[in-house]
Amino acid sequence: MTRATNARFGLAVVLMTGVMAVVSPVVAQETAAPGSLTKVAGFAHQVTGITVARDGRIFVNFPRWSEDAPVSVAELKDGKPVPYPNDAWNGWRNAKADALDPKTHFVCVQSVVADGQNRLWVVDAAAPAMAHVVKDGPKLVGIDLKTNQVVKTIPFDTSTVLQASYINDVRISPDGKTAYLTDSGAEGALIVVDLDGGTAKRVLSGHPTTMPDASVTVQYDGKPLRRPDGRGVEFSADGIALSPDGRTLYWQAIKGKTLYSLPTDALTGWAASSFVPEMLSDKTLSGKIVTVGENGPADGLLISRADGRMYVTSPQDDSVKVRDLSGRETGLTTLVQDPKLRWPDTLSEGPDGTIYVTTSHIQDSADYKPGAPISLPTELWAIKPGPGGNPAATGSAPGR
């Protein structure tokens, strides 16, 4: 952004129900160079999820990790994060756990995703501080973006979300009938949800493709990222992506390097009376899993509707990378690498093809850095892809 643009628009600092936003106008992206970063907003609390609806509305979420965040889900309006869909759903506080119904409040939200049916889906892991799961808390909440009303709540029972689970990210099929989630907890898994019927199935639970890779050590600032007691990062299946046609699902663990995929027709149909249970067994699914390539430790995954490429957040080296899924190229190309991308977390795509990414600063949190502030400032950034969706020539990363 030029000095003239800064002078014209300025920076707004907003305090809204405990959430601070420092906003840089998105209009500046129109003249941003391909691969450059534009700061959209800054927050006083740790942000993870970002989604941009088809009409351009932007939603973010704040999990209850190191602190009891004052807002779980927010819509950015004129740069101001406003509790969404209302204050009541955002009213949960750890201190009020005995007084508030976890079925009708956001307990610990990990991600938000808008679908093609004009709905916002909210993943409530319901595990504050990534500790025990609050009874009756894990759920997938659907909100009608036209009426701003909750229209569906799908609770997850203890056979779907385990006590050591942490449901993480979600993708919705193009027809709006199926949701796919990752469980990044102690026993990694994929969860497939029949949105019409409101039922869910846990698959590949504890499977090597959904579990941490023992050969990988997640590093940051040139050294292993560890908690004060010596534990390293152990996140299981986390990033998830769905091809634009809805036929292929991709996922990987953060403590991992390998990207996997499955045809979605191997995961659906289980709600039909003619379904044979063996078709969804781990043994059957294992034979259909494809090893796509190596991303290295990665958090967020996104397949662009505009160019069909996969965007990958790479926390170890402050970057967002691109993978060509057409088979014409191999490895990863770096779209942008910048020290401001402190743990690039979740990705979303705007209607104009702009890529949005949150920086959750996990390595700067009190969990990994003794003495760090409990309220951790974080950001939302926008990246302009190159012409035709080709990433800017800002470097490359090895892969296969």
C-alpha cells in the first residue's frame, strides 16, 4: 500500500465487545502486486478461521485456547468484528459453563466456512484450551446468511467426537448435502456428515494418513517448536480441501509432510438403506487413498474455484505455497513468503479470486513461549494471485 493510500484511508482501531480490529481497506488489493500481502484486519485475540461468502461478506472466528475469548464468531463490517449471528450464541464463558447450554452456544470454535447455498457452517470443537471436550458441546452449526438465523445444528455424539478429539476444519460439497471434517486430536480421523439427515460417520480413525508423522519435527525460527515441558507439535489431520467438482477430498496432518486424497464417492452413500457397511471400513478406504505428494508441515489447505490450484499454508517458513493438481507440474511454488505471516493458518477465496489467510501466531502463544501475553494479537491478510492464477515468482519449495 502506498503512503498516499495510507493517508487517504488511514487505519481504524476498533474495540467491539472485547475484540480489537486494526483495519486496512481491502480496496487497496486492486492495485496490489501479485503475491504481495495486504493487511485486512488485526485482532487483539487469537484468530484461526476465515471464510468469504460468495457476496464478499467476511467471517472469522476466535477459539478459546490460551484465553476465554470474548467472541467466538464474528462478521467483519466496515472492518469491525461484530458477533455473529448474535450476542446470545457468542455468550459462552468458561466461568459460566455450568449455567449455559453448550448445545445453543459456541464453546470453542475452530473454523467457519461459507457454502454455495448461502449458509455459514461453524465447527465447534467444544474443547477450550484443547483440553477435555465439553459434554454436548461438539457440533456443526448452519446459519442462513440471508436471514442471519441458525437453521441447523448437528451435534456429534461420543462415537464421532472422542474425549481426546479436536475437530478442526470443514469443507462442504457443492450440492450442500455433505460436510467433511478433520479431527486433529490424539486420534486423528475424518468425519463425514450427512447435512440433510444430520448424522455423521467417523472414518480412518487412528489411520496412518490421519495421524502425526513420527519422522517429522515441526520447527519455527530455526529450531524445534516445543512446549515448556519439551512436548512438540502433535496435531493430527488438520488441513482439508475439496476439489471444485466435489469429487476429491484432500487432507494432511500438521505434524506431517504428506498430502493424501480420496474420491468422495467412497465416503458418501452410507445414509442410504442399500449401503453396505463394509464399503466404509478403513480396510476398504485404505485401498482408495492416493498419496498426492509432500507439502512438508502444513496447516490450511484450499483449492481455488478460479484456477483449480491448491493453496497451502506453510508455518515453518512464513509462507503460502501453491500446488498444481493437474499433473503438469510437480512440487510446490511459493506464492508469498514474509515474516509477517506468523503461523499462516486458514485460507479462503474471495469472489474476485483474492486469497485470504489468517495468521494465528501459534508459536508466539503462551503454550509455546513462557511469559507470552494471554491475549495474543493476530491478523487477517489478503494475497493477490498472479495473472491467470499463476503464483508470483517469489521462490520455490522442494516437493514431489
